[in-house]
Amino acid sequence: MTDRLTIWLLNPYATGSHGAWARGYAANSRHTVRILAMQGYFWKWRMHGGAIELAEQARQLLAQGERPDVLCATSMTNVPTFLALVRRELGSVPVLLYMHENQLTYPPPPNTKRDLTYGAIQHLSMLAADAVRFNSAYHLRAWFDELPRLLKHFPDYNELPSVDLLQVRSMTLPLGLDLEPLDAYRLRGERKGPACILWNHRWEYDKAPELFLQALYRLQERGYDFTLALLGEAFVSIPPEFTEAQARLGKRIVQFGYLDARADYARWLWQSDIVVSTALHDFFGAAIVEALYCGCLPVLPDRLSYPQFIPAEMAGRCLYDSPEGLVDLLAAAIDNLAQTRATSLREVAAQYDWSIMAPRYDAVFEALLAREA
């Protein structure tokens, strides 16, 4: 077995799934994973200047006598800048870039134009890394479909051959998740009462909550009996569509807003019957996987990363391709509530638990170090 490695994980945007992923791997790896992190604010500045702070943290660790065998940088890291700042100390250490997200296919806010600066930073980071891993096959395909269009924007020396070079060093390494701890909050006995529909996504434009809520209004107009757990985080203020939902859905809403305690969040996963996404983008789908693990039936767009979670024989019950299809699948799930509650995709989700994923990550870093030795 490979000797215990020291891995420095560079995470300049340590919030949400980025932060949970880093902490989860550090807690479950057989290697020593040191997280060099910054708070998850001001993402544009993190991509431009976060490497300065991370380099300073690296120097402090070096001064204490610690040195990494491998570096792992998240996709918010400006890898060329970081490496330039520590070139004397860490110039020979191999680097893996982990792509949580990308700024070429992430949908820009309404009425804004995409700033190509940030996709260009990620392209340069890939070139500087020795290996690249994407959190889903969908994400990998989406990036490389779009990357040539980014490079063609430039008047000369656009480095189109780098697309093939980067594809060779890029593979898929799914997100690891803390799923087994959710079992502690499992319900005793069967779920009862009307169908509980779960929304456990950020309250932001890229999750298209208005499409989800419009589907619920149509179910209500048809006389369907259901309750609604509106989880997820609003970062600045409550979007108006959620305030409208409070008025229109009233007592159907059994939980409204973000839950700080992981235990409270887990209990709602177990109490819910149907989990829904209407996302414009999702590079992996951690919230969906957590809900699947706790027994929810998924109703998801037939695109993005979601089809990977749905067995072919269940596609007709779980994947929709239009707003009307979303309403129809929700209605069918409520009409057949006993079947909905008896359906489980827990085993599909369980493969992403850290007990399985951490050894996979460890093997990737061990192989990278062996290759570069």
C-alpha cells in the first residue's frame, strides 16, 4: 500500500458544496488532507486574487515544517497565479484541478452577458495542472463542448490544440457526500398523510424556482392534495416568487426556508415523498442525491447531470422534458402515492457516500504522484 500522503486542498470559495466536499474528503481519506481555505464570498475576486491568500497560507505551513506530496485545487482557484507565487517552494509538486463548476456553461444572471474572463482563468488553470477531474460526465462534456467557442473569440494564438491536450488529462471523479450520517434521522414507521413535495435547492435564478412553483399552482387548481417543504438558502433576500408562494399555497407549506442544523435538514429529507428540480444548471446534483438516499422519488429535467441517477426503466416516472411534463409526473406521483413511497433509489445514491468515494480519490492522488515521480 502507498505510504500516507500529505495533500494540500486549495479551496478559495469554501461554502456550500465546495466546503462540504473538502471537509468530507479530509475526514474520510486515509491520507492527511490539509485544507487551505477562504470564506465563500466575492467569487470573482476569489478567482482573480484568492491565490495570493492561499499562497500565504502555504508559506506558513512550509515554515512550520509541513510540505505537500500533492496539491488539489478547486475550480475557483487561479492555479497559474498560485504556482507562480510558490514556484521556489512547490514548483515540483503535482497538481490536480477538481472542477466543481465552470464559468463557460454556468448560466449568467438574467439580462447580463457572460464575462469570458473567468472561463479563461479556468482554461489556464487546466493547462497548469497535471490532471483534471470533473464531478460528472455531463460536466466534462459541457465544458469541452464550449471551450473551443471560448478560444475562437481570440484574434490569434488562440491555442485550439489545447482542447485535445486537456481532454487527455481530464476524467470524471464524482462528488463524495456524507450520506451514511443521514440514517440517524430515518423515520420510524411509514410516511403518512398527503404527499410531501421537497425543494432543497438554493433560492436563486439558476434553479428556476418560478417553474417549480407554477407547477404546484396548477396541481392546486386541479384539486391535488399535497404539502410542500421549501428548503434551501436565500443569500440576499427572499425572492418575490417565494413570498408569492407563501400567500398562494398557505398551509400547504410545512417548512419555509433554510435550516442551519444538519439534523433538521435530514429529518425533512426523510419526511418528504417527492424531490423536484427545475434547474437551469446542475453540474452534479448533491441535493438530489441526498434526497434519493432518504427515499424520495425524483422528478427531474431530462437533461444536465440528472439522467445518470435514473435507471432506464424509471425514466418515464422521473424525467420530464416540458413544464406540462413536470405537472403530469407530479400528478402521477401523487395519484399513485403508495407506489411512490414504495419506490427507492437509495442504492443509486449510496455509491456516492464517502465510504466508497474516499478510496477512489485516494487512488487518484496516489497514481498522480507515482506518475510524476
